[in-house]
Amino acid sequence: MRADARQNVDALLEAAQTVFAESGVDAPVRAIAERAGVGVGTLYRHFPLRSDLISAVFRREMDACVDAAAEIEAAYPPGEALDRWVIRYTQFVAAKRGLASALHSGDAAYEPLADAFSTRLTPTFERLATAAAEAGEIHQHVDSAEFLGAVANLCHAGPAAGSSGRAERMVRLLLAGLRTPADEA
């Protein structure tokens, strides 16, 4: 891909991420193109279908969330690394306003994203949780997919769910539960 085309794609993904967070995934493509500083034709040339754009934004953000785990693991003890990465994941989920409904719409275009979730995010959480358990920093075994699903539900539940502060507080309570010894749970 030429450098200018790569810049356009990056600008479109950044703009789409912002617009989706503000207005949901059904926001007008014109608003995305305008924010990216390109024409609508450029948007459609790179992303012929809305699902192509949504998928690209989701995959890019998911990759950034997964990649953040390595930096966090290197900088913090296992229990704190787990907490910090789960909060990073919380921010990823909370910023995807409207994405959950698109992903669960039955549109076949989103099926690869479900696979990416289970092959990228779930193992990342599992690795961090295992390290924290081995270090004695958490005591509860938890199913990784269920835990990440619970976090996602906390980020999207209720009228105040749009508040990232609320979601983070609820997720911190969930994380605290991992530190309760099994015989006290």
C-alpha cells in the first residue's frame, strides 16, 4: 500500500473510532470521512461496506489491547498487571458503543471477529490470570471467556454504563473477588 493510502486508512480508522465512540456504529459515513479529512469515495474505496470499517476498527483496537499486555506484564507484578490489563480491556469495550449489537447482529461479516476475540483476548487474560495465581496474588480460578464477558456486560449495563468511571469501579469490584480465598467466597 502506498504511503498516502496507508495514511488515509489510518486517518479513517482513527476517525471511525472517535465517531463510533460518540455516536455509535450507525453514524453517517460522511461524518467519518469529514473527520478523517478525506472524501466519502476514499472511505468506500478502502472500506466498501460499513461492516468492513467496523471490523477494521474493532480488530485494530483489539490488537492494541492485546499488545498492551506485554508492556504491562513487563512493568508490574502479576496481580497488578492483571488488574491494569483488565482496566485497559474495560476501556476497549466501553469505547465500542454500539459495536456489541453489530457483532451480534447475525451478519456473517462479523464472524471472524468472534474468533479473534476467543483466540486473542481470552488467551491474553488467561495468561495474566495464571501468572497472578502462580504468584499467589489471586486465589480464585475463573473461566477466562466468562470473566471477559462479565466485564463487557458491566461496561454496557444500565443507563449509566456510558460512564467509564462507573464501569471501572464495577470491574475493580469484580477483580477484587478474584482475591477472596475460595473457602471464604
